Amino acid sequence: MDISVKVEYKNTKLKDQREKAGLSQGKLADKAGLSIRTLQDYEQGRKNLNGAKLVTLLTLCKSLNCKLSDLISDPLCLNLLKEVCGDEA
């Protein structure tokens, strides 16, 4: 018996920030040094942005001119960021 479980990590913050910056997926992927497929996976919930490498998150923030808290949706991650970085996160 095959039991498949699909987990979605829906996070609209990345797409919202990308659109706010006026960037297409392709432009953001180029700026951030990601494949367009990876960016699409984050936006569409196939990959968990909250679990991305810190360097990926920081590169996205730099490319979008935003803070980590503008991309992260997990409350535990947000609280840890605030403890470590204060309002700068």
C-alpha cells in the first residue's frame, strides 16, 4: 500500500515582497542567484522558505531590499530573530 503525504509550506510573503519590488520571478532569481524553479518552489509552497539556508534568506532580503521578518512566517523563527537581531531582523 502506497501512502503519499503532500506537505505545503504556503508563504505568500516572498511573492508579496517580489511584487512590491516590481520584479518578475526571473529577475529576482537572477538577482538572488537562485534558479527560477527554486524561487517558484518557495512561492508555491513546495519548499519551506522558513527552513531555507540563512545565506539564501539574506540574499533574497538584499535583492528585495527588505528585512528577514518580511519573508519569514514561522512564529518561532520570528521570535528567535527578534531576540538575536532586535528590530533589525
